[in-house]
Amino acid sequence: MAKYIVEQSGPLRGEVTISGSKNAVLPILAATVLSEGVCEINDVPHLLDVEVMIQILRSLGADVSEDWDSHTVVVTPGQSTVSEVPHDLVKKMRASIFVMGPLLARTGSAVIALPGGCSIGNRPIDLHNKGLRLLGARILTGDGIVEASAPNGLRGSLVYLDFPSVGATENIMMAATLAQGTTTIENAAEEPEIVDLANFLNKMGARIKGAGTDTIRIEGVQHLHGTRHAVIPDRIETGTFMVAAAISRGDVLIKNSVPDHVRPVIAKLLECGAVVNDEVDGLRVRGDVKDLVATDIKTLPYPGFPTDMQALFMALLTTVDGTSAVIETVFENRFMHAAELSRMGANIRVDGRTAIVPGNKHQLVGARVISTDLRAGAALVLAGLVAKGRTEVSEIYHIERGYEGFHDKLSALGAKIERVED
Ligand code: UD1
């Protein structure tokens, strides 16, 4: 298994270009199941998770061609009516569940292994199921499998989500595009990835209004056609390089970023004393202007502070002056990285959903640490850049699931990082 060897590096300097969004492209690829024509997706990041989604589409009968030089994926729907997703693919990626809504709407049935929990929490799919049931689907779960069917098609309905779940909003929105009548999703998630998915579906002929607000209306249509779409830039990768600039006390220009998508990250970096400028070419982040200080973080659904940025910010907060509180409200168990950061010298105390993070510019020391999930792994790499000595980050397949060319992009900014096979 591969790992990263990270040495204490100086301030990161230079430019980095952000890839297409992982969390936008996964549901967009799943949504091609709804199409009767060819879909061309541009700005697709080359990630392990994307490869798994492509395998899923192939297993469902689609013809998929990918060109990673141009970051383009072309999906041609097949004639087959397969509606069962292979178990081994679901095990590799939770986001496999995104094909449930599209499959159900297109073929009248979907059989998928239950994705189960992961290191950040239980991650149930009850809200996905609740929404699809309200659209008229019959859903049975048992033996680790979810079986959904709608032999007479789906009907539009009012769906109130008890929590604005990103995945449930996306699954229900996709299924509703081909339902008879109008669906309204209330307390919907408002993330930019939902807007991107709605834009893609609308280009295919869907009628969706309100994506990006808490109420989404979908008027069902009979057919969706092929289209071409470019994926939005990855806001979490953007935030990761913003934190990389700050933690290394560097100066980095982040190209292909959408400042509006990272407002809470900008706000928190400013509170810490970093300088963030929205320049013509991208976002410029400087951590070398004044001493950085503590600030408190509370994760919330969009437009609140993203849970996916929590671990990365925690790494930064271990290096600033003063003590910060980090409160995680979205996932129940997303503090595994706190123990790993503590192995590097940070003395973090976790009590329930709150972590108390004492900061000190010189406290981190290199250690052997484990990447427990995607963002935790990236956070440990960033901590390794400023820790004295050498840090070994293992289980980096988590990182490679969601960051395209992470170590190459960091190296180009001056980071001392090497990928080695164990
Ligand atoms: C998506 C993102 C992930 C991000 C998360 C929150 C993708 C591929 N992944 O994950 O990177 O961290 O949004 O911003 O887009 N929940 C339920 N029942 C459900 C569904 C969710 O209780 O049916 C709970 C979850 O356990 C969690 C919370 O709702 O506590 C948020 O989950 P959700 O918004 O659904 O996250 P994902 O779509 O899985």
C-alpha cells in the first residue's frame, strides 16, 4: 500500500489549479442513467471514486469512454435493463447509492447493497428511502441490500427532509425528474454541488427550479436527452490549498476557484489573521503577513462551515497562537484525526462533538500517522509540512479517492512530499 513521506517544508509559494468537484461529478455521472442520449462531461477529476462510478455505469450496461488528458468522460446509454449494482463496487464507495434514484426512475427497480457506516459515522440512508417512498417506490431493506421498485412509475409528491442531507436531496431530485407530476423537496440541502447537478439535469431536459435554496421544485418530464456539461471546481480542494497556504505561512494563488463557494473558509481564515484576496486569476491566500491566532469553528450544512474542511482547519489551529474550539454538528464521529494530530504533538481534547485545540507554532513533530478518511488524511499531510522532521502518512488511498494529483500539486508549491509504495 502506498504512503506519503512528508518532510518539514518552508512556506508554500506559487500557483495551483483546482480540479473539477468530486462531490459534483459523482451524482452527475449517476444521473446519466436517466438519459436516453449521449452525455459528455468535462472537467472530470481523475480520482479513484470517479473510476468506481464509471465501473458502476458500465455494469449497468452503459458504454463509457474517458480521456484523462482532457478530463472528459462520455457516457452512451446501453440497451440493457440491468438494475442491480455489483456488491463489490458499492463496498468501495458509499456514493454508489446515488444510482438508486436514477435507476428506479429509468427502469422501475434498483437493487443495491446497503453502503453501511464508515469512520466518520453511521451514515444511514433513511432520508433517501423516505423521499423515494413518498414518490411511490416500494423499498425493502434486509440482508445488507436495499431493493427499490416502482412498477407503475413514480409520482410527484411533497418531500420534507428532517435534515438537509446532500445525498438524499440529490437522489430524490434525480428520481423526481421522470416522475409523473410535481415534486417539492422542503428543507433541501443547498450545496453548490446540488445546483451543478440541477443545471446538468435541466440541460438534459428536466424542469427543476429552486436548487441552491431550501425548496426545490421538480416538474416531471417523460424523457431526458443527452447533453454536455462542465463540472464546477472543487470547493473542498480549494479550501484545502487555502489552508495549505496559511499553515505553511506561505503565499499561494489558487486558480479555477469560485470564491462564493468558500465564503465560510475565507471568513475563518481572515479571523485567524491570514490575508485572502479575490484576484483576477484566482484566490490569493497569504499566511506570511501577520501572526496567526485561534478561532472557533462550528460545522453546519451549506452555507455554514463545511464539515469536509473541519479536519484541515483543525490542523491549522494546532499551529496558531491560542486555543480554539471545533464543534462538529454534521457527522457524529468525525474526530479520528484529532488522535493522529495528537500523536504529532498537538494536545487536542475531544468531548462529544467538541474538540479543544491548543495552538502553538512550534508544537508539531513528525510521526507515523494513519489517514482515517479522505479529509483527515489531507489534514495530516498539511500538518506534516510544518511538523519538525519526517511524517509518514499511511492508507493514502483515502486521499487519492478525492484529491487529484495531491502530492504533485503540493510539490509544485515547494512541499517536500514523496509518494512511496510500501
Ligand atoms: C455528502 C458529501 C460529503 C460531505 C457531506 C456533508 C458527497 C459524495 N459526499 O455526503 O463529502 O461530508 O455531504 O456535507 O457528496 N443522514 C441521515 N440519513 C440519511 C442521509 C444522511 O441521517 O438518509 C445524516 C448523515 O448520517 C450525516 C448527515 O445526515 O450525519 C449529513 O449527511 P449527508 O448530507 O447525506 O452527506 P452525504 O450526502 O453522505
